[in-house]
Amino acid sequence: MLPPLIAPIVKLTEVSKLYERGDDRICGLDRVTLEVTAGAFCAFVGPSGCGKSTLLNLIAGLDLPTSGDIQLNGQSTAHYNADDWTRVRRQCIGIVFQAFHLVPGLTVEENVAFPLLLRGDERRRVAERVSEVLALVRMNHRARHRPSELSGGEQQRVAVARAIVHQPRIVLADEPTGNLDSQHGGEIISLLRTLARDFHLTVLLVTHSAAAAEAADYIWAMKDGRLLTRTERSAASC
């Protein structure tokens, strides 16, 4: 008997994104078709302007495709409005940015709690969950500090904690090591690897770093808005 097919948690079908600048039309993404199964760690590599960040922004609903279809967990997003995308991000997508994007006036624990408070979670449960994820990223000893008191690597650990505090199924990491030295960058990639392996989170990583990409199950090379080649790093499916 054949094993049951595993439905992709992220599926793109002929997705394109065009930008208009004056009379020019610039292709950010060109007919990309992609399937990613739950728990996979996929890296997307290529030169600046090749479409890597555009790809993540479309999956996150931070931008909308010009054509094609994006499905998340088997559900087409074609008719999602802004409120729908906000709900999806609060429930099942976590995002890690290169520039951390922590709120300067809030403490570490307040930054991490923010997504849960926005969706109205009960404060006692919020405190418990924040403590859990800060322990996971080894930052609970910095809970009362503010971002300005942290190193770049520590800030990015807090950003990862904030991205996973609401227990998303998908984590999108856009150049998360870009502002870090090699040691701290390696620690962040190791943390993302742990999330995929131990917590079955699907991680999509955009990176210029060959060393960072090597941690992924699959590496996709991109150029001129297209997916070119896929290199398999393990037995996982993507």
C-alpha cells in the first residue's frame, strides 16, 4: 500500500509579482510554483533583487501577488482581505526580520508578549507563555532589559521568541543573520534548526549566507524572480 500523501502547508502555483515604476514594469517574482510540507526547513539563496524577500512577503500577506495562487494549510488566500491576513499572521505565521524590529520602549518580556496581548489573550497565560519561549531562546535572564541594553545576537533571539510566542506553524526569516557576526549568526540559525526539528515548525529562510543555508533541509537557488535549482540536504520533504 502506498503511504498517504502529505498535503503541503505552503503551496504557490504560478505566482508572479509585478511592480510598476512610472512606465516601467519590474518583475519581482516570475511564475513561481512551490510546495513546502510541515516541519521542513527551506532556505532561499541568490543575489540581491532576485525575489527572495518578495517571496516571503507574499507568503506573509505583507504584499499581494499580481497573479497565481498562494495556499496556506490547504486554504487559498486569493480572496483574503487585510483583516483576514492579520488574523492569519496572529494565528499561524511568525516573522523574523534582519533589523529585529523590537519596540525600544518595551522590555524584552513586553516585546515578546505583544503579539499575544494584541489578540486578547489572558494576561496570566501570556506571562506563562512568554517565560516558556524566553527560556527556549535562553533569554529569560534578560526579561526586564530593554533592547538598547542587548547585543545584536540577543536582540535577534528576542525577535525569534516574539515570532514563535503565539505558536505559529510557519516561521518566515528574512536575512535574520544579516546584522550579526558569524558566531551570533550561527547561533540564530541553530535555533531555527531546533524549531523545525524539535517543534515541527516550518521554517522558510532567506539568506545571503552559504553557511546559514547549509543548515536547511532544502536550498532553493533564485535568480531574476525564478526558482532555479533545489539542493536536498536531508530526507525531509519540501
